[in-house]
Amino acid sequence: EVAKRPDRNQHPLHLRPIASPTRPPPAMLQRLQHWLGTDSEHGRSLIVIVMAVFLDMLAVSFFVPLLPFYWKNLGVRPELLGFVSSVYQLSQIVSGVVLGYVGDHILGRKGVMLLSFVGSAVSYALAALSYKGGWVWGVVLSRVIVGLVKQTMTISRAAITSMTNEEERISVLSSLRASLTLAFMIGPTIGGLLSKWFDRSTPAYIASGIFVANSALVYFMLPEDKDLYNAPAKG
């Protein structure tokens, strides 16, 4: 007797798509979106942005509190301390204008976020290597690099504004600020412990690794800008 082929109408399991292992369950997405206070169609992208900003600021808070020790141990003279400490701010002034234009007209905001994270990874690795090697100008160069490429908050706020209406925007930006506060609460403690247990270059190496992970998160989880950010702000 010929075996009957199963009727798919009687077996709805055959029609169920296999869940992608890279996507969180819908219930988790809903809970995270509820935490952000948004029902936006871009809820997943908003979650990725908040996570990326949290990791960014966590990495920064590992390293930046240790900079005075870097300058002191590398023998920076007091009269030069103001200069080497200000190169980051000077670079930020330049990049604020340039990267804003690049994000809107050339690379898109996703591209600028990737540039920010990859450049920060290179900068922090250079700072760690230079500190270990006793090369003070290598640390100065690392601050120039990160100042030129890092506009995470500016780009993130612009992306959030494009993806939310006025009511949702307030809630999402509040969640963003909460993630920043959390990062700066725990980051310096972790960086200090790493510095104590190993040496002062370790937090910079780990921060560089976090920026590499952040680059992967944004590259694989955020959609392209042309479909997401270029629309005018809602609300």
C-alpha cells in the first residue's frame, strides 16, 4: 500500500517559519520597546542604538578617568598638560561640522556610527600600545583620532529623532540618558579594577574590543540609512 503524503493543511507546523537565531523573540522585543516607551515600527533599530550608545559610553568610562595617570606616568610637563588634554575637544569642534554633513549626504548615519566605533577602536588600541611603549605623542595622536571620528551622541539623537514622533521621542531619549548614566556609574569602577589587577593599559585594550563589538552590532543589526533615517522627523 502506498503511503499517503501528509496533508499540510492538517499539519500547521509545516507552515511555521524557522525563527532566525539572530533575532530576539517577539516577546523580548515587546518588553524592550515598552521600556523605551515606543510602539514605533523602528523599535528594533531604536533598541540597537540605545545598546550601542551604552556600550560606547561604557568603553569611554573605562579609559578616560585613567588619562591623568597616563600623562603623569609618561612625563608630560605641567605647562603642556593643558595642550595635550585639549586636543580631543579641538578635534571634536572640527568633526562636529564635518561628520554632520557626511552623515546627511555621503555615508549616512549608520556609516558615521561605524566610522565612530571603528575609529575609536583604533584610537584606544593605539593609546594602550603607546602607553606601554612610553610614547607620549602616540597617546596624543590617539586623542586626535577619536576626537575626529567620534560623534556618537549627535548621530544617535539625529537617528532617534528621524524614527520617532514627538511623544515617543521624549521617552526614547530619556531611556538613552538613563543608559548613559548607568554606563558612567559602573564603567570607572570596572576600569579602575582592571587597572589594579593588571595594568593601566588593560582598560584601553578592553575598551577597544568593546568598540569592535559595537561596530559589528551596528553593521549587522541596523538597516541601511536610505530606508530609515532620511525621512523627515515625525511629529
